[in-house]
Amino acid sequence: MNTTTQSLTLEEFLQLPETKPASEYIEGQILQKPMPKSKHSLLQLQVCNAVNDVTAKAKIAYALPELRCTFGGRSIVPDVAILLWRNIEFDENGEPIDDVRIAPDWTIEILSPEQSSNRVIGNILHCLQHGRKLGWLIDPGDRSILVFRPNQSPVLCRDRDRLPVPNDIPLNLTTAQVFNWLKIV
């Protein structure tokens, strides 16, 4: 992950051109996320599909990959941002506005080998500190998912452990089911 220590405000950062992979603004630093690799991308796609399959048509929530969310002095790009429908802002054409200025209701990060787990956890905790209810840190390296909720200790889920999801989302998943998505043949 590349770090830039330019002296920019959050609003100045938001005026910069987007980078690939995305950069985030955290505590006055610009941090570029690592380029996703195949396992990361596959898990990201499958999580979005699983959530959207049970929520999108019913207008419950929508899962989006790599959505910039700016709130509480940070601008982060979670691997998967799930917004409850009631929290999505729409323009006059009935389309979602581009600039999301709230924390995702449920944030999911997929740890890459070259990423700092503490930086990623810091973004999840930032979402929880701004009124959100759930964060997952998926670690493909050890096939575990660390679950974060406000005012609770993190829970490490493995194998057949049932994964918590927001109450509004009718999704039943185990840790093993998530990692079985990596088997594409």
C-alpha cells in the first residue's frame, strides 16, 4: 500500500483524479489500496451477488464494490459497501447520487497479503463509530472472517460458523460457504 503524506484537506483530496487502485484519505494521509488479485476479486463479486440476490429487487439494500464513502473526516473505499435502501440518496431522475457522504450500513473488507490488517480494521471501526452496525474482515489466507459490531468484542468465524448479517437482510451464510465461492471449477 502506497502512502502519500501531502498536506491536503479532505475536500482537496476529493478534487483529485481517482486512482487505480483507489486511494483513501485517512487522518490526513492518502493511502493507495493494493491492486486486487483473483481470490480477492472473486470473493468481492460473490459477496455482492449474494447480498443483491436477496435484497435488490425488494429494495432492502444494495451491495456495491469499491464505492467511495466520505464521512467523519475520512474518505474510504471498502471492498464491499452495503447500503440499506432507506439510506441511499437518489437524484431527480431516481438514480443514486454519485457522492456517498455516509458510512456503509455494512462494510466488508477482504484482506490482501500486502495490506495492513490494522489499517483495514481501522476503517471498519470508523464505520461503527459513525452509527453503523456491522463490519466483516475476510481473510482468505487463513479462511476466517472477523466480525465487528458496535460495543462488542470482535468474533472470529471459521468453517460452519453462521455469519451475522444486518437484521434487514435475509441472508444465511457460513464461513465455509463464503470460501467455497473460491472454487470456480
